[in-house]
Amino acid sequence: MPKINNELCMGCGKCLEICGFDAIDMVGGKAKGNKKCIACRMCAGHCPVGAITVKEIPDHQGAVEKWIHAYAKKHGFAVKEESVGRVAQGLLMNLKKHGAMYCPCRIVTGKKDIDEKSVCPCAYHKKEIEEDGECHCMLFTKYLCIDDPYDT
Ligand code: SF4
Ligand code: SF4
């Protein structure tokens, strides 16, 4: 489960929004991880105060791919299956190279205020899905016309 530094956490709720697995609860105004966590690490990059650490697991890409489906389901998007592996690989490459899971379809500029908006799920995806039918990475789409293999 994610380790959340209680002293740093300011209870903004961002990590709860990002997690597709309900693996974080809000207890007394502070985030608290639970055992549903699959260690995808998607929440950690979005904490504004760096309060979250998540253990490394061997199949990180598999966990990110599961998160893609869970996040889409939680927010009412569909997933373009042919993009899943490419995007997950790109996210892990950016984590290794740049220290965060920046969107692989955008340029990492080195400017914090710009780059933080590109951490997946990026600040732009909801508007793009709404206006263009899919996000810039062609990962999340508006139309529920694609089979989700994780939907049981
Ligand atoms: S994103 Fe960070 S500060 Fe916000 S609730 Fe989660 S742990 Fe706390
Ligand atoms: S690491 Fe992934 S599954 Fe675990 S709490 Fe964060 S977003 Fe949820």
C-alpha cells in the first residue's frame, strides 16, 4: 500500500481522484493507504507536497496498464487497447529518464510549472476527450465502443 507522510499531507484529495482502485481513504482530513493498492505509483506523481511513496514492484508496467483501465472506468472513459502498451512503456521511460510519469506524447521542457501539468493523467485529458473524442495520446476516449478486458 502507499506510504503517506501524515505530517506532509494537506488533505487535498488529489491522490484519491487519481487512484482507480479506491486504495486511499481520507481519515481525519489526511490521506491513508489501504490494501487495495497495486503499487502502480500513479498517485505519487500528483501529490503536491511529495507525501506519497510506493514500493517498487517487478511488473510495474503491468500495474500501470491495470491503472489505465481502472482510471478510465472510474471516470467514464473508454480505453483504446492498441495504445495501452505504448503509453505505459512511455510513462515508465519518462519515470526513469525524467523522474516522473510524464505523458509520452508531450515534450518534457525542464520547466516545473509546465511539466507538472503533463504528469499522467495530464491536466489536459478531460478537455481533450470532451472536445476531440480522445486524449492527445489516443489512450482515453469518449465513446464506450471498445471492449475493456479488465471489465468483469
Ligand atoms: S495528494 Fe498528497 S497532500 Fe493531497 S491528500 Fe494525497 S497525500 Fe495528501
Ligand atoms: S500506487 Fe496506484 S493503486 Fe496504489 S494508491 Fe497509488 S494510484 Fe492507487
